[in-house]
Amino acid sequence: MSGKRTDLAALVSGGQRRAEQPQPVEPAPPLVKRERREVVKLAPEVGAEARNAVWFLRTQGVPAATLAGLVGEAVRRELDRLRAEHGIDAFPEGHGALPAGRPLGR
């Protein structure tokens, strides 16, 4: 507290206070592209087997295994297969909302 009192006393008495040098401002780190959350419903047996697979992988030396990683990799492989099957490099951008639910007959 004595430092504050001295500083206040200098101000009140008209004494000069040493000006602090402005600190350089560091640029903000680049924004990290966040993943978008997509919610999908799986058949109960598929979801159970996927969860079991993640638990199994974690006990087999793959501690970073996650359900999101497993599903993401499966979707990526299927998208690659579908692009190859249809002879395209990329799917055209869709517009509007996708129909909800499972297709009839499945």
C-alpha cells in the first residue's frame, strides 16, 4: 500500500508521474475452423456396435478413438466411394433442408 500512497501523494502534490510505455499488441491467433455438429440417428444395433468398437479400440492401444472419429471416417470413406461410383470430383451444393427420417422400406 505504501507504493500507492507515494504515487497518490505525488499526484496530489503536483509531482510528475513517470509515463508508462505502451505495450506492443500481439496479433490475435488465426481463427480455428470449427467443426459443424451434424445430428444423425443410428439404428440401435449400429450405434451399440459403434460404441463397442470405440471401447475395444481404446483397450487395444488407440486411446484417442472416439465415436465421432469412427463415424466421421466411415462417412468420409462412403463419400469417396460414391464420388468414384458416379465419376465426379465433388457433389453439387444442395439447397434447402434435407428430408427428415429414414427412407421408406428400410
